[in-house]
Amino acid sequence: FGVVGECNIQYALSPYSEEYYIIEVNARLSRSSALASKATGYPLAYVAAKLSLGIPLPEIKNSVTGNTTACFEPSLDYCVVKIPRWDLHKFSRVSTKIGSSMKSV
């Protein structure tokens, strides 16, 4: 996509096949970015700020390890999942149809 900095891509996976669909692309820091940063310990906002100042990724020191650059991905032995919470039983006339759009009730 040609993005310099942080980019969050959200996917939807078909339950009937191995097909997936891109439903949203955010070329900015988002709430999901904060979750990813917290879960991995990788300082996304710090790295994105340095990139916006024109510092190349190989020259940005990884503040977590202290001896690698920001080019190295964090190694994870776990999975973090963001699960929506639907409290729709409180509202009698709200549609319970789930889609990719955010709604307020």
C-alpha cells in the first residue's frame, strides 16, 4: 500500500472455506494498534514517530531488546484476540444482525 508508519489491516475469514477478505485498512495508530503494542511489547507508536521523522527502519533501535533494530519482529509464543462484546439484550428494538460496520445503540 506504500504506507510509511503504522498500518492496521482487519480481515474477515470465511467459516466455509480458507478465503479471507480485507474489511478495513487504517493507515494510522488505532485502538487495535494499542492492543498489539501492549500484547507484543513492540513500541508501534515510537517506531511510527521515528519513521515520520525520516529515520529509516534499520536505524531505529528496538527499545525492548536494546541491541536489535526495529526491523526485527517480536517473537510470540501466544495469540492475542480482540473479541467484541454485544450487550444487545438491553435494547429491545436493536437489530442483532452482525456485519463489518460499527453501530451505536
